[in-house]
Amino acid sequence: MGLASVAEIEKNPTDYPLLDSAKYPIAYAHINRITKTILDSGGVYSKDEFAWRVKIIKRDDVLNAFCTPGGYIYVYTGLIKYLDNETQLAGVMGHEIAHADKRHSAKQMVEQLGASTVISILSGGGQPGALSGLATQLIGLSFSRADETEADKFSVKYLNGTSYDARGAKYFFEKLIATGQSGTTPAFLSTHPNPETRVADITAVWECYGSKVGQTFDAQYMQFKASLP
């Protein structure tokens, strides 16, 4: 399913203008370093099983990121430029990695379509275009409240095993609230509960993990943003 989503994204450069890693090696060095730091935290169950490839989408008007099954991560330049420090981005990426690590997309597809239908599509037994349709659904998938809550929790867990401040996603929500954008929160973190509730929940999980205060890496994040077009 993840590879099918990748194929849909890569054949649609109008909606998904991917930043060329050869032209922007510094930007990709930063995003790959952040991804590797999270994966090396010791908390990602599928670390050695999934691809964990990250791509940057050049859309300054979109505050978003998503991860397809199999660990194919996409981050919009709009989100990177909106955030203030590396810990905030790591918190969002940890959340997205958790969706893949916990196989939330696959579970959603099975719940919506039924296991036999999903298996038939993936094995080539579905109607023409069925796999493409499934992949398109995955890209814009809305997760359940339980999935979003679990992804928030594991974002804290992953970052707690790094030098980052593990409350990265909390700081993102606080920024949304402060700038008055909580009503238009990106789909990848908006399902429910609301941003204010999630700030409290993330803080509670952080306290359960020992309340370790990590770093935010403001200076190197400014270098990352400066490397983007």
C-alpha cells in the first residue's frame, strides 16, 4: 500500500512538487538527520522493517506532513518554515512515524473496506484502478481519535530516547493556538481532540516518561530553513 501511494505521489508533480535532493543536499541532510535521530531512539518497533524514506514537498502554502505505510515520509516546506525549532518538527515527524509504526493506515483500510477486499486489491484481484484508488485514499486518510492519541503518545516516547525535548508536538499545538490557527489545524494532527486538549495530554505523557527536558536546536533549525528555496 505504501509503494502504491508513492507511485501516485510521484506521478503527480502538480499537487506534490518534490524537492530535488540533488539540488538541495543541505536541506535533505537536515531532514534525514532528524529522521535518523528519531528512528535510532530505540522506540520505533519497525525501524529495521520499513523503508523510512523522507521527501520534501515544495509547497509553502501547506502546513502538513504525512507518512504512508512502509515508512515513506513526506514533509511540506510550509510546515518546516512555519515552525520555530527542530524539536517542533521532530515532534510532528515522530507523530507521523508512529502512524506507520503502529500500522494505523492498514487498520483503517481494513475497517473501511474489509480484509478480503484489501487483500484482493493488493494481490491484483481487484477492479482496474482499484490499487490506485486505494493509494489515493491512503494519502488523505483521516485517523480515528484512538490512532491520533496513540501517535501523540509515541511521538513523546520516541523523542524521549533522543536529545530532543520530547514535547515537540505540544509546542507545535501551542504555536497554532497562539497564532489563532487551531480552527484550521492540518489534517495530520487535527482529527480530535482539539489542540488545547492535546497539549495537556502530551504533557501528561511526557511527565509519565520522567519529564526530561531536552534541547530545541534553534540555531541548526534556522540553517535548515535557510537551505530551502
